[in-house]
Amino acid sequence: MQFDVPRRSGRGLIRGIPAVLSVVSAFFIWELYVRLSGISPLMLPAPSRVLDQIVLNRALLWDNTVPTLKATFAGFALSLNVAFGLSVVLDFMPRVRRALFPIFVVSQTLPLVAIAPLVVLWFGFDLTPKVLLVALVTFFPMLVALVDGYAATDPEIEDLMRSMGATRCQIFRSARFPSAMPYFFAGLRISITYAVVAAIFAEYVGARAGLGIVILNAKNSFRPDLVLAAVVISSALTLVLFAITALLQRVVLRWRDVEGNR
Amino acid sequence: MSVLDMRNVSLTIGGTAILDDISLHLAEGEFVSILGPSGAGKSTIFRLLTGAVLHDSGTITCNGQPLATNQHGFGFMPQRDALMPWRRIIDNLTLGLEVQGIRRKDARAHVTPLLADFGLDGFTDHYPAQLSGGMRQRAALLRTIAQNRPVLLLDEPFGALDALTRTQMQAWFEKRWRTARWTTLLVTHDVREAVALSDRIYVLSRRPARVTAEVHVPAPRPRLGRPVSADAHAIEAQLLEILLNQTGESL
């Protein structure tokens, strides 16, 4: 018997079937309910109507997706760099870690509803406040994952490297950093799901364009169908970003698949 | 001249005396074992030698120089293999050379001719998880050898293996050692292993560890893969008695 060749992708597709089925049936029930109950589309538009709106307003949606994507990417890039830079500093200086970590925890307790308008007030209606808010929301899971990941390094590997005469930097680069990668990806997956939502929320509070603005305007003109159209786009963006991280993880953590397959 | 000379070394960690007045030496090409009960502080001697902890009193010299200025005269093989799971075997093998700043290409060229003797030919692109316990142990040993250090420190290298693999590995190791004659310090709690591989054996007491006996093993080599000689048998019995007597009171 030969299971080897189609193994991964084949299994992946088969595993995906229940998820697709449940999503499709949820939309089907929603569509059915709207049609049978005769509920007003101003209250609850059917999925088919939302889909129609996406097609009808594709130019508007596209024009407003671009700024959201920009904010998401810029914010996430900033967040990734800050998280990595901080994690290195904290790993090399345990005292700084004890001093600063509580501040990072507090930064995660701030209610976004209160902070977002202030950030917009301070930094204006341009890209900057969105980038900052996306970064604020997404850096913490990655930072914690990295710091925990470094700490989870096998002490025997570190002893071994020390016996070889390795410097602190060499140990970090060859042992602690790679040890943290599985943890980092766990954090990254959490972060990435917050990124688009954070960008949209920042736009909602104050912006010239973006999916957040589409949602705000559609809500104000009693267009739940258009609100949901923008929501569908936003979900799709998050799913795509999530898929990219999963792909990246598969490449970077190839060695783990080997282990898992045994 | 002794490659390694420890004199009257004592160590206390957090108020607990670990090593008490340990003296031992190791000559070029010699195979010496440190035999003692579990938890006696055998591995701590290696931690001293590799610079992970500092001794309180006594002197340690390596080729006549004090240890502090010659910290990296040792190739250390930890108890578990400590292979990096994210590195392919070849990159694990060259780790020590990489740390020394040798370029990857040169490091690989240095390791490659040794692969066959270590039974790792054709496995260089595998990850450690894809290898059997015995192969991983051989890879860990090759990683240690490849560093070209004057002294090998082996910390219970076969302890984690199942009995059958351990016997095979010991015989394989004896063969390799007979051709290469690495200057070796082995830590073990396995009497038979110590007698089969060593020229001399230091017996350690329970914590705080002191040297309670120094035993020469004059039996001819090879000793493994054939019935245990009468000499070796007598030494095994002698060592076992020393170990049992010193642990007897705590039972």
C-alpha cells in the first residue's frame, strides 16, 4: 500500500470538509430563515443579499480595503519588530524584564474603546494612529511567546554550547532563538487575528477611508447589508493572513512535521 | 605529564557540600572512569571542568595551565544527547566547529570523513527525531569528537539507552576507542561499563563526594564481545563491594 504521496494535502483537504460543511450549512439556515420569515432586510439581510452588495459595491470596498490593509501591515510590521527587539533586550537583561514587564501587561488592560479616540486625537486622521493601535493590540502575544520560548530552551543544550566556549550571543542565536520559534508562531497566530480588527476599529474612531469608515457610514445610513459586506471582506483578510502564517510556520518549523509524522 | 590534574578540589553549592577534597588525574591517551552512586556529584565534576560552576578550593590544571585560562580543553558529551531538534544531523555535528568560528563548508569537510565510522553515512540530512537512540548517541559523540579537544568528557553516554542497544554501543565504542585512543574521562554508575572501558577507575562516595578508591584495570583489550576475563570479574566484584558498603548504611 502506498500512502506517501498525497498524504499531507490529501489529508488536509479531507480534514477541512467538516469545517466547510458547517459554515455552508450555517449560511444556508440563515438564508432559509430570512426567506421564510420575511424579515426586513433593514433588520437582517440574507447572505445572498450581502453577496450582491459586495459585487455591486466592489469599487467602493476595494478603495477602502487598501487603506485598511496598509494600516494592518504597517502596524503588524512595527509590532513584530518591537516585540522581537524587546524580547531580545528582556532576555539579555532579566532586571529590565522585571522592571518593564508589568508595564506591558498594563498596556494590555487598556480598553481600546477609550484609548483609540485618544490616539486619534494625538496623532490625527492619517495612518499613524492606526499603525500604533494595531501594534498596541498585536505586540503582546508575540512578546510573551518569544520570552517564554527563550526560557524553554533545553538547559542541556545551553550547557553543551557553553562547554564549547560559545558566547552569550552565540547561545542566543543558535539555541534560544530557534527554541522559541514554535512558541513564537503560537503567539503570531493569535496576534494576526487581532490585526485587521484593530485596524478597522481605529478607522471607525476616526479616519478618511478604510473598511472601518465603510462600516460606520453604512450603519449610519441603515444599511446592514453593506455593513455585513464590509465584515465579510474583513474576515476574508484575516483568514488570508492566518493562512499565510500557517504556511510560514510549515516552512520554518519543518523539523517538527518530521517528528509528528513518525 | 597529566593532561588533567585536579588536586584537593572542594565545592559547596547553596550550603550543600557537593565535592569534598577530590583529587584525580588523567594522562594522555588514558581512559579513566568516575564511578559512583546516582546523585553523588559525578556530573558536577564535569560542570566544573566546562566552566558551568567554579570550585571553592583546590587547583585544576589542564596541560599544566590553570583551568581558568584554558577553559575549553574539553569536548563534553552531556547525559542526554542534547541534539538540537531543529538542526539536521550534519548541522548538529558541526555545532562545535561553528562556535569556534569555522566556516560551514570547512566544518562539514572536517566532519564528513568521520561519518562512516560512526554509522551516520546517509543520515546527515535527517533530523535527530528520525534517528534511533543509538544513532543519536553516536551523533552526539561525533559532535564531541569533531571539536578536536584534547580531552573527552562523557557523562553517562549510554545511560539512556535500552540494555541491548547499550551493549552494542559499548562494544562499538570500545572498538573506536582502541583505534583513536582519545584521552577520556567517563562518568558512570555502571560497574561493568567502567571495568570494560577503563584503564583506571575512581570510586566516589555518596554526597559530599570523596574519592574512596582508585582501581587499575590491567585486563587486556578488547574486553567486550567475549566472556568477561577472570581479572575483570574480580575487579567488578571488588568495585561492587566498595559501592555497596558505602551505601549500605543509608538503606
